[in-house]
Amino acid sequence: MGRGRAKAKQTKVARELKYSSHETDFEALQRELSGGEASANGRGGEEHHDDPYDDYDDYRR
């Protein structure tokens, strides 16, 4: 099969996103942006991960 079915689905999703009205939870957005309370996904504010290239940040500045 060609790309027609996939393109039609993408068009449908894009149209739904564009024209549907979603209620925005501005309080949750503020908490997420400020790094305040634990987010909905349970990870909390910042993500902590081991980046093997963290030591090289000093050399780029």
C-alpha cells in the first residue's frame, strides 16, 4: 500500500488538534515550568541522568 492511508491519518490528527478546544491546566503548566511539585508523570522537577559528556561542558565555554 502507498502513503495515502498514513497521510490521511496525519491530516485527520492535525485537523483535530487545530480545531478542537482543549482545556489548558495553567496551574499544572506553571508547576512544570517552575520545577515545583512533582509532575504528573511522577518524576518530579528536573530529570537527573548520567551524561558521560558532562565533564566536557567546561571546555566549551
